[in-house]
Amino acid sequence: MSTLSVPEPVPSVTEDCEQLRKAFSGWGTNEGLIISILAHRNAAQRKLIRETYAATHGEDLLKALEKELTNDFERAILLWTLDPAERDALLANEATKRWTSSNQVLMEIACTRSSNQLLLARQAYHARYKKSLEEDVAHHTTGDFCKLLFPLVSSYRYEGDEVNMTLAKSEAKILHEKISEKAYSHEDVIRILATRSKSQINATLNHYKNEYGNDINKDLKTDPKDEFLALLRATVKCLVRPEKYFEKVIRLAINRQGTDEGALTRVVTSRAEVDMKIIAEEYHRRSSVPLDRAIVKDTTGDYEKMLLALIGHGDN
């Protein structure tokens, strides 16, 4: 469930563009005006604002924002203003870079987007970087990580609710056998996680727990320091309980020594229009603190205001 609040009625796109132009004029930038517009428009409306702004003023709105804003606030505004597929392409590309590489971000995009959203992200990657996401994943990840990530980012899962219980039982048995053998990167383990529909995986993992007594992620915790096992556990969580996965990312981002603004910004900007309400409820349940209060405690200024606007703080 989305936490995005859009005013009713929505101002015309021309008015939004003029107000944004006004926010950039004069001696100082009017950050509050920028937040009041962009943080309260959905993806389709933001896209139309960008197109109209470029047509009217001969400049990409993102370039104008880059010139006016700085630091974490700039990052949050830019990620939010991007079309979701472009945002995913940017985040995925950053995740393959040497200094910012993150197997987790690649897995997260691959496992928490719908099949069509992932396809659009791959197309946006082609358009922006003149190569495929798969090419960069193959080039920049190694060993077991590549064996898992390559099929995940290449996936186009069936999204219906139909479940084959015979298959669920047989694949639960395969998973249990391979995990018992510590063959965590076996091709069958990766094939099941990378190709089956989320409904089918849910059925398989429910049968796994009923038949073998443990949640699969408990059996994948044999070595807490093993990074591949950590990625495998995160993959399972993203596929079956994404709100729990994102809640943990936010909790770790806020509770660490010095806030991890990168992770916090990524989750809020990519989930505000999807399931941020459920993530915030999960955070409150897990931490006994409302998410908006945790954000106020850990962030400041316009960055704080932007995040609060996106998670629906102050909305009735």
C-alpha cells in the first residue's frame, strides 16, 4: 500500500512547472516548494512534469534540480523524480560499480519488481548505458554471486496464483537435500528461486517448513558470516515477504553508527508508491517506534522533510 499523498484536485502540469521554475529563481532555492510539488505527484504525473518542463524551458528538470540541490536531499529528489524503470536502471548500474558495488541491490530489484517492471528496468538500462544489465552483472560479479544474480536479473516469472502442489513437494525435497549437503549454489536451488512464480515458491517453502520442521532461512544460517548465504536468505525474503526485507534494510540503515542514507533513500523512494505503508507498520511492530519518529531522530533539514512527505507523515 502506497504512502504517497496526491492533492485533490491536482494543479495543472503547466502550473506545477511554473512553480518549480519559480522555486529555482531568485537568490535562494525554495526547497519547500519543490517538496510540496514533487513529493505529492505520482509516477505518471512526475513524468508529465518532466516532459512539459523540458518542452517549456528547454532544460531537463533533473539537470535543473542537480544545479540547485545538494547532498542527501538532492539524491532523494532525483531518485524520486526519475521514472521507476529509469530509477531501477540507475540503482542497478551503481550496484555494479567497483566502489559502490552491491549484490544486495541487484537482487532486491530482481526479486521485488513484477516481471514487467523488471523488463522495463532492463530496457531502460539498454537505453541509458548502451549495454545490457546482464552483461554488467556477468562482468562485475563473480563465482556463486554471479551464478545467482545473473538468472535473477534475467528472469520473467509467471505471476498468476496457480500452484502445482506435486511440484512444490518435490522441489521442497530438492531444496532440503541440497541445503543438507551445503550445496547452496547448486543449479537446482538457483533454478527454483530464479524461475518459479512467487506463488509457487511460497507453496514450496511452506511445504519445506511443514515437512522438515524449519523455515528455510533458518537452515540457511549455518554460517552467519557467509556473504553468499546472507544473499540467499535475502533473496528468499524478497520473494515471499518483501515488506519484512525492506523493514530490515531501513532498521539497519537507521540503527547503525551514522545513518546509512543511501539505503534509507533507496527504500523510501522506490517503495513509497508500492508498499511503504506495510513496511512502516512492520517497522513500528518490530521497533516499537513509528517510522516517521525514527526518521526525524536520524535525519535533518530538507532531506528529512522529503522522506516524511513520501512516507505520508501528517496525512490523515
